[in-house]
Amino acid sequence: MIAARNRAQFDAWGATCLNLTSRSGTGKTQLLEKTIAAFNDKLEIAAISGERTGTFETDVWQDFGIPTISISTANSGHLNAQTVSEALFQLERQYLPSELDLILIENQENHEFSTDFSVGEHHTIALSSIADCVSQPIASSPIFREADCIVLTQIDRAADLKIDLDRLILNARQINPKATILPLSTATGEGLATWLNWVSLQVALRSQSAKAAKIEYSRSNIPLRSVR
């Protein structure tokens, strides 16, 4: 299974992979930019994006000095396990992925999602703007029922749109009780610290797992080729 091979590759590099998926217009790119800016002096980060044109804000992202891979996805804009595998191949050829701590995937929601949409990521993050939650309820999208984290964006517009944010959060919890629900606004910064703390925690937990694996490998006298 390609997704399983991708996961094994992330694990071998010792990197945490987060797959951020949403429809257009949720502020996903802005959230990723703020995330990279917050961690760029603390973590080694790479970014992968799937775009209809095969390009995205590479100039902006590369201004941060991080490895950036953009994969053409024809008309869908959606990255699947195969296209992510291709991105990892490029990443390995062009950079030193074994030094990475965090890999961020910017993905476009596929309206034909089945329940098998993993690309091998450690955590799936589904994003929806609060306006979309009203016009297109997240209950209609399988990815929100399976996501590890649901991010409700543009909450600064709640008052103007007369949206009951507490009710939206409750609905999200009912749809996916196991998910972490994070309302935020990249415009005002509200909720952003909580998101950054969540990301930091996932990286820390993965790092501890990688260190434990390294110790176990050393005890077993197996050569430590790709284990950090």
C-alpha cells in the first residue's frame, strides 16, 4: 500500500507529517505561512502542495528558506498517496529529508473522498471556514468524520455573519468526537496560539517515538541507516 510506504518513509526520516485539507477559500495557505513563520527558527520544515497548475506560492514559501515541493494534480488539486510518494522522491533527491522535523502537506479536498484517503500522514487536519459550515455542513464531508483535528477558520467573521460559533463547535464535536476542534482566525490571530501548541505537541510526541526507536535499534545492533 502506497500510503503505508509513505508513512514508513516519514518515520525513517524522523519527521512528523501533517496533511491539511480543505476546500478553496478557507485560509489554509495563510495558516500554513503563519505556522512556518512561527516554527522556522525552531524546527526543520518542508512543504508539499498539490495544485491544478503545478505551482503555488513557492516564492513566498521559499522566502522562509524551507524545502518546497509542488506537484501537478491535473484538474483536481488533490494529492493522493501516489502523488505524495512522487513528492517524497523529489524531496529526497533535492534536499536532506533525514534532517526534517515537520512536513506540511497543503491539500485540496476531493469531493469524491472515500474513507480511504490517507496519504501516509501522521495526522489529518480538515479545515472549514465558518461561512462554509453554514452553506456546506461539514457532516456532508467524510474527511471531517475521520480527521484528527478540525480547524474552523475565519472566526473573526462570526458576528458579521450572525453565526453561533459555539453551536458550530458543538456540531463538529458531535460529527467527530475524537477530533481536536480548533477555532481560529489568521486575520486577528485569535486561536492561533492554540493551533501552534497543538502542532508543537505532535512534533514533540513524534520526536520522542523516534528517539525510542533509535535506542531500540541500537540495542538490537541493527545498522542505523535512516533512523535518527
